[in-house]
Amino acid sequence: MLGLGVDRLQADINRLLTSLFHQGVLDEQFLQLQQLQDETSPTFVYDVINIYFDESEKLLRSLRLLLMDREFSDYKKIGLHLNQLVGSSSSIGARRVRNVCVAFRSASELNNRPGCLRGLEVVEHEYHYLKNMMHELFQLEQQRLLAAGVRYPM
Amino acid sequence: MVCEMETDQQMEEMDVEVLSSMWPEDVGGTEPDNQFNVEKPAGDSDTLKEVDIAEKRTMADLKRLPDLLNTTDQGSSQLTNLVKQWEYMQDHAVRLLREELKILTKQREEAEAKELKIIEEHNFETEEPENVPVLDESSDLFRRFKEKKRDKLVGRKRIEIDEEFDTVAYWKQKALSLEKMLEASTERERRLIEKLNESLKTMESHSAPVEELTQNLKRAEGFLHFILQNAPIVMGHQDKDLRYLFIYNKFPTLREHDILGKTDVEIFHGGGVKESEDFKREVLEKGKASKREITFETDLFGSKTFLIYVEPVYNKAREKIGINYMGMEVTDQVRKREKMAKLREDNAVRKAMESELTKTIHITEETMRAKQMLATMSHEIRSPLSGVVGMAEILSTTKLDKEQRQLLNVMISSGDLVLQLINDILDLSKVESGVMKLEATKFRPREVVKHVLQTAAASLKKELTLEGNIADEVPILVIGDVLRIRQILTNLISNAIKFTHQGKVGIKLKVIPEPSFASGLELNTDAEEQNGLTETETSVWIRCDVYDTGIGIPENALPCLFKKYMQASADHARKYGGTGLGLAICKQLVELMGGQLTVTSQVNLGSTFTFILPYKVAASNDHSDDQDEFSDMVDHQPEPDDSTEGYFQFKPLLGSIYSNGGPVIGNNFLPHKAMLPSPVKLMNGFVADPSDNTGQSEAVQVENGGYKDEPRLETHRPETAHQYENGNGRCPSKESESCSSSQASSEMESEFTVSSPREDVQTEAEVKETSKQPKILLVEDNKINIMVAKSMMKQLGYTFDIANNGVEAITAINSSSYDLVLMDVCMPVLDGLKATRLIRSYEESGNWDAAVEAGVDIKVLENKQMSVRSTNRLPIIAMTANTLSESSEECYANGMDSFISKPVTLQKLKECLKQYLH
């Protein structure tokens, strides 16, 4: 909070990111995002991730609705949803979500309903984990920015 | 058994229940071989234990013992006891005899009463005949007889006479019966005598005191043996010269003649002997019984601890004649006790450690709380505040009239003040909770002083002269926590300015010898070593005076000057404002750095705050290094002798501050925020995403507040950029954060092998702008991907149109000409492969028939079927997710020119664009 905290917070952020990379939750694409953030779009990463979460939420809800329907057979629609999810996940570098989505998608391609249900479960789990981590990351980031904003009036 | 029974019988006979015996009665030792059986009182069974007493073990100087008994108090009291006991017994016997006598008397009385009765009966019986006296003589005789008979103690039975009264037979009979009565009486008399004799005999058997005493003594002895036979006790008596006269030892290792007549020292050798001897002597001298524990370390019985009780012995003339001594072996107990003590000690130590730990935990908790407070503070106060200040700063860059600008400046400075207050509180809690860490950096004291003064001068609104005076011997470069030192200086200076209305305020620096209070100073060196400064550097003590010609501080206010939230008086607080935290923080900071902060003051003449701090002297030859670390002011005014200049003065500049066109120096002092040239960019960041998310607005705002540093620094730079090569001149307070952030971003860049950092990109973009801006179409259905791609394109300096699916793409291509199409493969409605095929067929045939066949709504297309660019092949780049259905072969087969595998990176995109746009 005194400018000293900035380093600590930055270290925390880096640590968190490192661990996320280690776990394979994120991949280099996320760094791409960060790199794209500049002074003209200072909240780029935050915005993108937020939109990603909004969109993914909708997709997951829709997927769940589709799969919960007993007389359901529209695997193609599921595939489309999953394509979306895979695409956006890989775009933001959410590797694990992407990977489990791919698995889910192959289950849907085989019209394997139990596989799909399991896939959905896993995707949701990964998605929520990612969301939590991102939340934490942004909070740290926010704190760091606040700390960086501390100035002594001189 | 027999023995016991005998004893019991004896006891019974003796019947000494009243006697308070010295010895328990069931103990006896009458047999010559000293064997006796005792029933154990609280034994587990009825078994009788054979107890063996070996009298021989007692070593005694038999000749001297009676002597002793006779001459000492103890001895005579023993005898007295015995005598008393005997007397009791005699008393008892007398009482018994008396009782016997009483019984006899009673019997006699009874007998008399009976006789009287008989006589009365007889009288009654003889009433009739007697009334008729026939013969005077005879009647007289009879009467006499009768009287005589009454005197006699006999005559109980009524004499039954059957014969007629006064016949011969009658008299005969009467005589007979009387004779019988006489006989009975005689018999009784005899028996009485017998009984008397008997009782006499028993009395005789009781009457021997010596025998009894002997018995008692025997019992006493027996009891003693019984008690002592297994006790680990040594008893003894020593004379005035501490020579043993008598000793009892259960486990004798020495013979009688080895001990008697000798002293301890003569008998034993080794540790403790002397001590015990001294102790005994001491008791003898003081005449007071006492106990002591002595550990012996002798060859004879090894290491043993004895509890020794020694009491002086007096003779009847109250003269000391020696000591009684009793020792008990307590080695085990002592060992146990020591163990206990050790355990207790350990316990205490553990407890102390525990409490220490609790304290640490408490401190940690405090720290956590402080941290919590930091977080809360930042969220609750800082975010809205930075919003306010940020907006105000933006506002200050717009066109304002003089009054508005003044108001705005007040607004900003107030905001800064609140920020300062928060910082103060946080600082304080940080220092107090011990989490404040010092950082060791190289800095130039002269510069620091100058900057502090410059800064103060910039915001000066009074007619004051600010001066700095640095002694020549002060090193050019020292090592310390420059941020904190600056903070202290700033605080003191602003304090001085606040309370000074005319005259001057200044800072004086000089080197002093090591002060006395810091003789054992390790704190600072420790702190610095922690910071990795292990080079050998000489340290120097610098005294810094911050003086003013202000209102001064009354003497009675000095003590509470450094206390928190305290100001010299409530009056001052009202007049001058402030948090009252500043000096407390300064003091704590100075002390944290191993220095001392003091104050001297005279009312109405001014005050001087002095702080003494140790610094390490750094070698001043590495100038290349400090360029980065030091503040912008040097760079702004690169005078050659700046680093060694020892005197600065800042004359009042009143009036220049509020006008934009003031002197150059005034401009320099103005806060940067007043000169922000491009608010648009800031606004841009602020309103970057005006889309749906109202919930985010706060976060965005906050981040914006944090981000505003960057553009300011960047945009500020170009004016003076020619003056210094590396654009690193930054305000030191922001040094760390800007460093870290740039460092962080550079790390990311390096990981990415992006060949050109942002500047290059920008130049590239500029170059692009001069030539014709290529038109790009992005066909993508995924919002996220669009966003990312958009951002990348922006960085690369391109813009593009967006189509959300193949149909839209065809529509777009039809209505306008593009230089490049980036086509997502997997899309709803019409996927990328099909769309490409249709586009290719359109290029070949010049019509959209294929598209119409495929079901694309062509109504709009038909009108503009003949496009100018139909002959040119439109580069279409696929964006694939590299799954089986999106293989590169398929892409090529469908007429695509190239492909970018997803996720798209800046590098890939750049290469691709390079290839197809030139």
C-alpha cells in the first residue's frame, strides 16, 4: 500500500500465474492477452475474460438444458456450443477448459449421452475453477493497481 | 504364639487401661532371644510376620549410655517418664483396692440389714409369749439373752418350732436351730477371711515397680527395634568435640571400635564429610536444632545424600555436652526432587516459550489485522478517492478560468491530503506491527534535500525562504532507505512550513561522530545486510537539522509532541489542521533505522528538529547505475556540479504557481498532473468499455485510477525527451512500482519472443498509416476471439470489419472489396470451408450461383454481382483449431491460401499479415 506493497502484490500475481500455468489451467495464450493490454485499453484482459465468462456461462447453461432434456438428440447443437467454448477458451488461453471441452465434444460426436453428461460435469468444474482463479487474479491485480496509485503529495 | 498369649495374659492382669502408655501394648519383647510376633495392623492378611531384631547391630558405648541418660535432659526426662508411668500404675492399684474395700463394706452393710430384719421378725414372733413372763429370773435372763442376741450379727432365719411353747422340746428345738445359725455365721466369717487373704496376695503381685519398669523398658526397646529395624537411619550422639559416643546404624560398614571416640573427619573421607562436621559444629555453637541435606561422596558408601538432623544436648546445668544426630538417606528422594525441579523448570521454560509464541501469534494477528485494515482502507476510501482525484486531475487539464483552477487545485490537494492521511495511518500501523521493512538503496543526500525543498517550494504559499545547507564532508553517495528518509524530511519540512509565517525554513546536513546511544547498534546493519548489501562499506552518521523561524513549541508541549494524534494544543489543531500523526511516524521511522529524533524549540523564535541516522557510504564511481535509481530532478537540470553542490536556496515564488505562464522553475515545481496534455487517452481508458456491464464500472474506474500514471509519464516525456537518452527519469516515489510493472511486462514480452516491443509496433503503425490502409475482413462467430483479434490488429495498426458467419462474410465481400479475409473454419449457419468454396467459385465464375445453390440469401448480392475485383484472388486465411475436422489439407482443398492455428497469437498474425499484405 505504500509502494512497497506493489512488489509484493506483483510477486503474488506472478506466483498465482505461475501456479496456474503449472497446473495447465492457463497457457501462453493468456500471456498474449496480457500483452495486448496497453495504455489504450488498460482493462483489456479483464474485459475479455469477463465477456468470456458471460458467454461461457450462457453456453454452459444451454448445454445443461440440452442434456437434461430426456428426449434429446440434438448432438449437433451441442457440438456447435462446444466449438464456441473451445474457440473462446483457447483464445484466452484457458487450456484445461479447452481440453475438457474437446473431450466433451468428441463424446457428443459419438452421440454418447453418458459421456456428454460426464463431460459437462468436468467442463463445469474446470470452468468454475478457472473463474475462481481469475477472480483472485483480478483482485490481486486491482490491489496492485491501487498500490501503484499511491503517491506522496510532493 | 505362646509368647504372645502370655504377654496378653500379663497385660490383662495388669489391666492398665487408664495408663497412657508410651508404647503400644501389642508390642513386647519379653523373650531373651528378642523374638516376638506382631500382628501387622494394616496388613493384607492375617499372616504373622516374623520380625527379627538383631540387637547386636546397635553399637553402643554401654558404659557411657547410662551416664548420658543420667546427666542429660533427654535422659532424665526418659527416666521421669518411666517413674511417672509407674506412679500412675500404683495409683491405679490403690484405686482398685479401694474399690474392693468398698464392695466389702457394702456386703457387710447388707449383712447387718438382714440381721436386723431377722431380729425384727423374731421380735414379732416372740411377742405373744414374751408378754407372759412367768419367771422373773428366767424372763430376765431371756431378756438379756435377747439383747445379747441383738448385739450379735447373726440370726437370719426364722426359727421354726413345732413344739408347744415353753416346753422342754420347745427349748431343745430352739437351742438346735440357734446352734445351726451360729455355725453358718462362723462359716461366713471364715470365707471372708479367705477372701481378704486372697486380695492381699494379688496386691502383693502388683506391687513390684522394678519389674514393671523393666517390662516397660523392654517394650520400649522392642518398639524401637520394630520401628527402626529397617529404617535407613543412622543415629548417633557425639560429644562436644564431635566424637561419637554412641551410634546406631542399620547397615553398618564399620565396626564399633572404628567409630566410637572418633569424629566424622577421622572416620570418613570425601565430599560432604567436612560439610556435615561444620554443620554439626554450627548447631553445637548456636544451640539450635536444625536440619540439612548433605551429599556425601565417600569411598565407603559412594554418593549418597543424607538428611541430617542435629540437635544440641544439654546437661542438667544447661551446658552443652554434645549433639544428637540423626541421618536419613534420601538419595532417591533428592534425585526425584531434582528430576521434579528439572521438569518444573522445563515446564516453566516451555510455558515461557508458549507465551512467547502466543505473543508472536498475537503480533502476527495484529499484523494481519493491519493488513486487513490496509485492504479495507484501500477499498473503502481509496477507490472513490482516486476516482475523485483522478477526475479532478483530468478536469485540470481542460480549459479553466483562474478561479476554477484555484478551486480545482484545492480539490486536488485536499484529495492528496486524505490520501496522505491514509498513508500516515497505514505507515504507523505498519511500523507498529513490525512489518515495515527498510530498503537499502544508494542515494545522494544533497539531491534528496534539494528535492524535498523544491517540492516544498512548489506548493509554498507563504513568503518563506527555503534553504538547504550540506556540509562538504557529507558523502556524495550513501546507502539508506531513501524513501523513508525522504518521507521524514518532507514531513518535517511541511511541518516547519506550516508553523512558520515569515523568515526561513531549512535543512542542514553534517557528519557527526557515532553518537553514544548507538554504541550497540546492530539493527540497521542487520536490516541492510538483509537487503543484500554485503560489501564492506564504512558507515557514517549524519545529523540532519530541520529548522524554522516559526511559532515554536512551548516547553510543556514537548513531551507529547511525538505521541500519536497529539498536537501541541487543541488550539493549534484547529488553526493548523493536520492529523497529528506525522511526527509520531517520523520518530518511529528514525528509530526503526537506528537513529534518534529530537527537538529543540523556543516559543516565537522557531524550532529545530534533529535526526541522526547511520548510513553506509557507497563507492560513488558507479554513476551509470544511479541514473536509474534517482529522481528526475537531476535529469531536469543537468548542471555539472549538481551532485556536489552544498547550498540551495528557494526564494518565495508566490503568485507564479497559479498562473500557467510562470517562470520555468515554477513550472517544474508544478505537480505533473497540471500538465497532462492528453486527457482524451485517459478518458479513452476510462470509458473503454461502455458496454453492458454496469457492475464493472467501479472496477474499471479503479483500474483507470491506477493506470493514469502511465500515460502521464509517457506523454509528459516528449517535451524534454531530447535531454536524456533513456526515458527513465521518474518520480522516485513511483520508482518501485513503475519499475516492477515495466519489468513484469518485459518478462512477458521476453517469454513471447515478440521481436519488437510496443514502440516498434507504433512506428510500424505510423508507417502503415502513411500508405493505404488495407481492408481486412474477419469472419468469426466467437465474441472472445473477435475481441482478441481486434486488439491484436489494433496493436499491429490495422482495423477490420467483422462477419459473424459465412453468409455474412459473403455478403460483406460482395458489398466491399477486401485485401485479406481471416476466416474461422467452424461457424454456425455457413462454415468457413464452405464459404471459402463459394467465394472461390464466385471469383472464378463471377456470379454467386454456387452460393445461391448452397442456400445463401442472394437477393442483395445479385444487384452487385459484377464486382471490380472479381479477377483478383482474395487471400483467405483460415483460422483453425487444429482438430481433425479442421485439418490444413482440408483448408487448402477448399481454396484457402493459408491458415493460422488457433489460438491466434500476435506473432502468427503479424507474420501472416506481412506475407499477404505486401
